[in-house]
Amino acid sequence: MLELIRTYYAFNSWATEQLLAKCSELSEEEYNAPGCSGHGSIGETLSHLVLVQQGWVAWFEGSMEMKDAVSIMVKEKLNTLTAVNERWALVKKLTNNLINSLTEEKVTAVRHFTRMNGKEESHPLWKLMMHTANHGTHTRAQIVAAIRRLGHNPGNVDLLNFVLNVDTANV
């Protein structure tokens, strides 16, 4: 399980960085234009991508209560690509620290939390971590589609492309 999580999070970071580079090629108007199926614009959806990972990772590693992590995810906004890139640097560092601290025992440990609707939940950490990484894939796909609709080439940020072409030891 640990190898799967490490690989998927390495892919997640690589793919996000590929997308950030492509977003730097967009005009400000394109970056902020409505029409991204995620959260309005490419910029808003990219902000959501980074902030959701930050919130979950902070809760996973124990530096934040669930309610505070959710607050980051739903209330905070990164209004520029510069702000997204700056926050991504922090989120990537936090994520890498978490990934490097994991053991099989930690990823199989059950985490208890209360959802916003008041429902109590208990799940192994690995399932919650896979959700977070999968959320990144889903959200990046929304951004990729929006970039294509603008007539740009977003590049290939697929997992298979990562597995076949990227040296994971250096990611």
C-alpha cells in the first residue's frame, strides 16, 4: 500500500507542476475566463486543487483539525497564478514531508472524523489519501479540458505517461 501511495503522490505532484507550467502560458483573460467545469475559471479551479490538497494533508499529518482543514478548502481563494504557485510550493513540501513519514502501520490506521453534516466516519488513512490524490486527477482533468477549449495544448498529464516517461526517483 505504501508504494502505491508514494507513486500516486509523486505522479500527483508531477502532473500538477506540468499543469502549472501550461497555465503560465495563458493570458490573464484566459486564466480568469468562466467556462471551466470545476469552479468557474481555470484560476478558480486551480486554486481549489491546491487548497484541497493543503487542507487534507494538514489534517492527515495532524497539524490541523478537520474543521480548519475544511475551512481552507471551501473559504480560502488564491486569486492569481503567482499565489497558486507560491502556495503549491508550500503544499508540495508539506505533502512530501507527510509521504516521507508514512509507514504501513500509519497508512492502515483508522482515522475518525465528523463530516460537515454531523455524520461520524471512520476510515483507514490510505483510503482518505487515495481520495485526495484522485481528487487531484479529477480536478486537473477539468483544467486540461478548459485549456483545450481555449485552443492550447495542455500536455499529457496522464498516469501512464508518468510511469513510462518520468524517473520517479527524481520527482
